[in-house]
Amino acid sequence: MQLSEFREYARDFNVVPVSRKLLADGETPLAVYRKLAANRPATFLLESAEHGGAWSRYSFIGVNCEATLTAQAGLATWLGKPPAGAPAGIDPLAALRLSANHLKSPKIAGLPPLTGGLVGYMGYDSVRRLEKLPNLAIDDLQIPELAFMLTTDLAVLDHSDGTITLIANAINWDGSDDRVDEAYHAATARLDQMAKDLASPLPGYLSELSKPTAGKISSNISSPEFLAKVAQIKEEILAGEAFQVVLSQRFEMECKAEPIDVYRMLRLHNPSPYMYLFHFADGVSVVGSSPEALVKVTDGEVMVHPIAGTRKRSDSPEEDARLATELLADPKERAEHLMLVDLGRNDLGRICAAGSVEVVDFMHIERYSHVMHIVSTVTGKLGADSLPVDALFATFPAGTLSGAPKPRAMEIIEELEPTRRGLYGGAIGYIDFTGNIDTCIAIRTALIKDGKAFVQAGAGVVADSDAESENQECHNKAAAVLGAISAANDLTSK
């Protein structure tokens, strides 16, 4: 982009991406991350794998984030150097809505789908700003309820042609035009530095794979306690208080490994539609492989992707096929799934144009490394009075992680789970500068803090649930991430 073109865009948009494309068909996403982000705070790596294990077209490396929108003492605050005028000292979700609506970038042909934006997470406990809930669970991890990086500089690998697009965004929050040329030259200087760093050699990064030793894993709810809590939920359901409640437990283990090595192991053994590695500005790291979208908004089209109904995978193709047939025929699993599809339709109906909400793909099987699920897709057209970020708020938290009806299910969760969920069951993804959103549900995810990893998993309890099976389902869902941590702990560098 030349300066004259940049000036034209800057008249109408307060964020302008300046880019440079390089042929780099010998690079890998992890190598580019190590060269450009180097495990620094406020950086990330986002990838996606198809259900058959093939990697999707793009890998996104967040190289530089000017500031991170987070919450302290219940109010929005920014870590780093936020642009002049960035909202602070107000409700964090209000600050997120204002920021997402204010920052606007042009859609430039030839650029990848994410060129910059607010990238990070909105933890489950943010729901307290959307619904009135009791305050009973202990907030023992003390992580912020949200953290969104204002991402200015990215490197995007296009696996279809072996190119890397380097992107440096110029952000002009207050719309002043007296420093436009300076912003352009600063962006091109950052592109020069990224290209220089990308050309630098890396030291070897070979690691010997060995059979991991099982680390000590503890849960915040013992098995007898979990079974008793399932019984309590069934009593609530029989009393007409709810149809379903998702009860979860949090597993904890030592994490000696670097988060990037946990990501390497998870990437190797459990590729999923949403793969992510985050280093946040406060020192917390997040590594995950979520199978489930929370909400996507693309040019005003809204999509949710409810997943409910689970079976453990089998090594035998014949047995795996039998289990899939059994799952689709299971009345309990079908009823649970239908309930959550209806919940998704109702959520979209709150912010979509009347008559636009429909189920376009109903009840099929998707397979992952350790489990298989029943999946459907619900879509709608964003209403004229709704902002894209309103779709995130309307669908939050996912019914598949709370239950139905959602408000009462969340009250029961608060009564029965001993600790706040924090990140688990929240949203992870981005709100980009063009108004598009892509978020997943924070499941199959490790939160790494102070040398410990926390992995949470839940099961949907209904009237005829078997308590032992629901407890085992939690263990099955957490297995891939806990296994990746164990494997990373045992990696030997060569």
C-alpha cells in the first residue's frame, strides 16, 4: 500500500492495515511464532484443523498488541499503551462493545480474513454482567473476567500457496488527521522489522517424543461428591426447576513445560477446529483445542454450532461406527441435543432479523481424537438494531455449557460448583476491525498460571442421567488436554 492509498483509507476509517506479502514456503506456524512473537506477553497463535485432521488454510500469529482490554476491581482497564480515547473505568462489557463498534477498518481485497482486532477471551463469569446470579463459588484463580488484545501487527501464513502476509495496522482512535503520514511510516517500519526477524535463523527445535509418564491430577470435586451433585440436579429437574444442567469439575496438574510445548503436543494429538496459544500481558497463558464454535458473524450472517451428545472413540473402525449409530439413536442424547438447538434458535432470535433464523444442518456426527459428538448448525441475519458484538452477548454463555432454561441452570451451577469457572465455558476468539466475529467455547483448554495447569470439563445432566457416566464423560473430555500437558512435561530437547 502506497502513502496516497493509505491517506484515502484514513479519511473514512480509523484503522488501516498496511501489508506486505512474502513467499515463505519453508516456514511453519510454530517457527514463525518463535521468530516474531518469541513467547512474549500479549502474543498469540491461532490455527484450525478440519474434522479429518487436515489443517485449514490460514495460521494467524499475533506479533504485537498495543494494549489489552481487561478488568480490574470490576471496571474496564487497559494494560500497555492504549490509544487516546480508549474507554476505561466503566463496565468491561460496555467498554468491549464501545471499542468493537468504534474501531473500523476497510475490507481490502487479497488480505486474509483476520487483519487485526480485539483478540482474546471473555470468561464464563462475565455472565454476571448479563444475568443476575448468586455469588457463592470461590474465585480462587483470580484471573480477569476478560482479556482482549488490541492486535495491531500480525503474520498470516497461507498454507495454500506458501506465502506469509505481514500486517501492521495504524490506529487513529480519535480520528485526527494531523499524524496520518507519521502513522503510515511507523507501520511500514514495523513491517520492515517483522521481515527482518522472519529472515533470521532459529536454533534447533528438535524434541524427542517418549511415552509420557502420568502426572498427578487432582479435581476440585471428588468422584463421590460429583455423584451426589448429579443426584441433587436430578431432584431439581424432577421438581421442574430445569430441563438440563451442565455440571463441571476442574482438574489440576503441575506444568513444568513451556506453554508452546503444550500447544505442540495438543496440535499433534488433538487437532480441532479451534486451536490456540495465548500469552497474556498479566502472565497467564492459555492453550486449547476447542471443537465447538460459540458464535460467528460474517458480513452480518450469524451462526451458532451446538454440540451435545458424546461417546468415547474406539480404535476399531467397526466399533467406532457402531458407537456413532448408537449415539444418534440414543433418546436421551437426542432429547438433550434438540433442547440445545432450540436454545440456540432462541438466542439468535433476540438479535437477528425476524424470520431469518433457521437450522441448516441438523444432528450429524463429528469425530475428534478422544470423543465423538452430535452437532447441528443454526444461522440467522443480524438485525438492523444489533451490533456484531451483540451476537456474542446474546449467545453467552453457550447453552451446551450451562443448560436449560439458561438462567436457572446457571443458578444451580453456582450452588453446586465450589469454585468459579473463570475461563471455562466462556468465549475465545476475535472481534475484528471489519465487524466480523469468530469465537469458540472455552473447552478442551488449559489455563496455565504459576507452574500449574487447570483443565475443566463438564457433562449435561438430565432427568435420566447415570451419575457414573456423567463423571466419566468429564474425564474423557479432559483427557486430550491433560495428556498433552503430561507429554510436554516429558519432552526432551535434542
